[in-house]
Amino acid sequence: MNPFVLSIVTLISKNFKELQNFLKSISFSKAVRIGIAVTLPIVTGIQLGHLEIGLALGLGAFWSSPSDVSGSVRHKEIGILFSAALVMAASFMGGYLHYETWLSLPVLGVLSFAIAFISVYGFRASLISFSGLLALVLSLGHKAEEMEIYQFAALLGVGGLWYLFLTKIWHGINPKAETEEFLTETYKLTAEFLETRGKLVDPHEDHEKLRSKLLDLQSELTENHETLREILILSRKTSGMSNYQDKRLLIFAQLVEMLETAIANPVNYDRMDALFNAHPQYVNRFQDVIFEMSHQLQLISEAGNDKKNLPTNDKIRQCFEDVRLEIASLRETENYEEYLMLQNFLEYQEKQFTKLKRIKWLLGDPNTMEIDFIDRKVAKRFVALQEYDPVLLVRNFSLKSTIFRHSFRLAVTVMFGYALGSLFPFQNPHWILLTVVVILRPSYGLTKSRAKDRFIGTLIGGAIASGIVFLIHDPYVYGAMGVASLIIALSLVQKNNKASAIFITLSVVFIYAIIQTDVLSVIKFRILDTLVGAGLSYAAMLWLWPTWEFVEINESIQKSVKANKDFLHKIIDFYQRKGNLPTSYNIARKEAFLETSNLNSAFQRMAQEPKSKQRKTDKNYELVVLNHTFLASLASLSIYIQYHKTTEASDRFKIAAKKIEENLGQVLQCLKDKKCDGAEASSNSDPIFKEQLDKLRKLQTRNMASADKENIRELQETHLVWEQLQWLFSTSNHMLKLAASVKRK
């Protein structure tokens, strides 16, 4: 086939596959569900001659839908119920705000603040809050003609119940959809993480760029893991789903451990680069292994539940055999330290392969009698439950609270927008408020990007809509295109905000085109209102009690360092005590990974803020990277002691471990209380590490040539443990110096 034709066919095939995946996604499924929930009551109302009743039910369903996000089914149901109640209350109060502007403004401001402040109770609460704000601002533009305001508000609540009913039916039809999509996404992200980690093996690659990518991928994976934990652990076990959920929980556990193993680095990168520069043949051998495991995870993501399409182990086994032969030849040259280094690295990849094989075995539908399932009561300890104590409201009622500032900022902006829309001849002033509610977020970077995307999307959508209404004059076509545009817009909200804004504009214009003849006027005012709302949101984020990340980054660093310190303590304790791995150990590991990802996200937010609002960015970034490097060494040590029989911890080990813990304690003290005395003068080396490593090298030279397997294993343990302890000590010292240099004055 002609290369050009082949490239076109490949492109079409790829795009078609992406379209298929999009149509199968839970985002599209939810958008269709909302489309049905909105249109069915309205169409029925039109048919029965009660449009306003149908409209109220449809709007109630639409405004209650934001809290229908991925997670526990029970949490979704409670979220939708609370949304319906808040929508009903907000619409009832907003419906009676048709007084003089000066009288309505303070009431609107207080209501906006109170509803927005609900967000202190977490992510799902913020979506419930969003539902209430939507209902409040849109109730200002609605005039009930056939019924009283309280009747309309009650029907909005019924609309929320109608959406809940539809959601329960939808979930009953395909209860596995959400789990499968998130698992598939986790396979893909883990595969990409492994591939990036494999590229880092090559000393000639851009390591800075690859490490930055690893941090971003780790953040995405950690977020996916948190959602999967909630779905798999908190979901009720129903008939016919029990074994499915238990197996998927085991697969998820393997994926979590694969991330830990992928992060783990048995030696520091500089030592690894020097080794691979001296022996470039090992780069290709190890990359063959890592890339093949990455490829197999990608194939697993594509196979879904089809056992026939699961990849075989033949190719990867050959890759491992090739690596073993190369490493064995290195031992014969008496390069013992390099041999141990590579042998340890190989064993990490073998552990990775074991996890990959177990995933494929679990997907192959094995006999449940052969499976040791996870105790769900224990597993629930890994899910961070949201606190709903009313004291949380009091605790956050201060300008120190990010949510308080956001709520106050939003309330003032809504009041200003309402006053502006009332004083000047805007066609639909509530559209300004709607734009503010949609765009204004607690962080500067997100507000800025949403303002830009919303405005550009509205311009493009307005231009497309203008062309269509010139060509088509059929109200039924407008109705169909309005519903289709709404479904596409809702399905793109999380993926592409600009594209979503385009289709939202199309949907609004087509719906108004059915009611009004002067559609161009609608488009003009839609663009104008969006511009004003976006401008107000951006200005408010800049000047009304702004929250800059450079103020918050210090706390994020503290949390990450503390989580790493706790994980280190659990590793040291387990190394000394041996026995079965306690649940508290795995919880500490999870927290360390979560806080490291949170720190990276915090830094990314800071990087999006104006340069004038950034402080010591380079040093803060270095602290982010050092935290990740420290966690990589902890993961390496963690994996080794979990899967190998280790010797008794020596007194020297305890002393060395204590020194590292003390360093981290000083870092926390420095960041918290600014007491960094002696931090700048601290040394990255200590006699205890030099003496032990020198002794180890002499022991290797004397014993490796004739050592039996047991002695080689003991040498491997000593080599890895003391290399890691030295690296952890050096890294913690570097962190201490950086913490001193970025301390607040």
C-alpha cells in the first residue's frame, strides 16, 4: 500500500477508535442520561399542554446532576438528594428576590456566600454547592406564569428525584461501566509511567523533562487510585457482583504496587548513569524488559474483559533471559559492585513482572477457591472519609481559609454583576452571574484558563450558530440540535472546557431560536454577557482577597515531608521486627504517595500564577523533586524488605536510620517554625556511611568470586540497604538546606 494512503488509513482508524471510546465513556453516558432527564419531561409537558411543569422537572434534573460524579454509588445518591434539596431552597429564595436592586443585592450576596461555603466539606460538596448557585442565579431570570414560586421550587425538587431514579436504573443496567473505565485508564497511565521510567534508564535522555513527566503522571495515577478505592471498597456488594468486585480490588492492589515498584530506584540516578555509560548494552536490555511490560499493560487496557486478547508471557520471558545472561557475564569480570547494582535492579523488574502476571491471571477468571481476597473491613481504612462536623464551618470562617475567601469573592462578584446587569440594558443579566458561577474557582490558574476557554468557546459557538440559523428555519431541527449540542457539551466538560463552551453556546442559541425570532440579538447578548462575566471573574481573582499558591506551598511541602517521614518510620520498624506486613504500613505508603502528588499539583498551580506572585520558584521546585526522589528511595527499600528475607538490623543500621529521621524532623521544624539553626552548615555525608560502604566493598572483593547463593543474597541486601540509607541521608540533608533557604521572613 502507498505510504501516504497507509498514513491516512491509520489516522482514520485511530480517530474512529477514539470516537468509539468516547461514545462508550461514562462522560458521554452521563451526558445522554442528563439529556433524557431534561428533554423527556419538557416534551411530555408540551404534549400534555403543561410546558411549565415539564420545564420545572427538566431544570430540576439538570441542576441536580453535577454531584453525579465517579465514586461510591451511595455517595452519588446522597449527593443528588442534597443537590435537589438545595436547588429547591435556592430557587424558592431566589424567586422572591425581584425587589429593588439595592434591597436584593445584600440578600443575594449572603445567599451566594452561604451556598458557596458548603464547599468546605470536600469535592462532592462543592458540586452540590455549584447546583445551588446555578439554581439561585437562574431563578433571578425566571418568571413563573402558570404557578406560584413555591410550586415551581417544589417541582424542581421532584425533578432532582426524577434524575436520581433515572441514575439508579442506569447503574442497574451497566453496574460495571465506571469500574472498567477507571481500571482501563489506570492500565494506560501505569503503562505510560513504566515507559517513561524505562526511558530514564538511558543516560543520554533528557532526565529533567522525563522526571517532570513522571511527577505529572504520578499525580494523575494517584487521583485515579483514590477514585477506584472509593468505587471498589465503599460500593455495596450486590448479587452477581461480589466476585467481580473482589477480583477487581485485587487487580487494583497490584496496580498500586506496580506504581510503587516503578517509582523505586535501587541506586541514585548519577550512579546509574555512570554504570550505563560504561556498559551501554545494559540500557537496551533493561529497556526491552520495561517497554515490553508497558506494552502488555496497554494491550490489557484494550482487551477489557476478553480473555482471548490478553497478551502472553513468551516475549517478556525472553527479554528477562537476555538480561540475566548479560548480568552474569559482568560478575565474571569481577565488577562486583556493578553486578550487585544491576542484580538488584533486575529483581525489581522481576517483581513488576510477577504483578503483571497476577493481573492477567485474575482477568482470566480463575477459580475463586484459589484466590485470597482482601478483607474489606481492613481495606476501608485506606479510604479517606470526609468529615461532616458543623465545627468545620466555624473552623473555616476566617480569611485564612481558601474556601472562605473564595466564597466571599464569589458573593461580591455576583452582587457586582447583578448590579451591573440591572443598571445597564443587558438582555439577560442572569447570564452574567451564570458565567461568574461557572468560571470563578478558588485558584488563579483554573479561573484564568476557564475565563479564556469560555470566552473563546462562546465566540466560536456564536459564529457557528449564526451561520446555521441563516440556513435553517425549522424549530424541530433547532430542538434536535439543541439537545444534541447539550449532550456533547456535558460530555466534554471534564475533557475540553473550550469545546464544551462552544456546544453550550450552540445549545442555548438553538433553544432560544425556537422561542424568539431575533436570534442574532440573542447571540450578541450571549457573547457580551460572557465577556462581562469572564472579565469580572478574572478581575475578582486578581484583586478580591486572592489566594496565591506561594503562601500555601509551604504547608504542602510540610505535609509531603511528614508523610515521607512516617513511611520511613514504618519501613525501619518493619525491618527491625520482621513478620507480617501491618496494615498501618500500607496506609503510610499510600499517604506518602498521595501527599507527594498533592505537592506536585500545588507547585503546578503556583507555576500558572503571575510571575510577580511567585516566590523562589526554582528552590521550591527542587524541594518537590527531592521529595519525589526521597520517596523513590523509600519505595526501593520498602519493596526489597517486603519480598526478601532480611538479616537482623544492626546497631549501625539503627543509628543511620535515626540520623535520617532527625534530618526530616529538622526540615519540618524549619518549615513550620523557621528554626533552621545549623541547617546551612549540615553535611551531606557522615562517617558511619563511608565506613560501612568501604567495609562492604572490601567484603565484596574478597567474597563475591566464591560466594554461594546465600552469601550473595546477604551481600545484595547489605549493598542495597546501605546505598539507600546513604542516599536518603544525603537527600534529607539537601532538603534541610533548601528548607532553610526558602523559609519565610
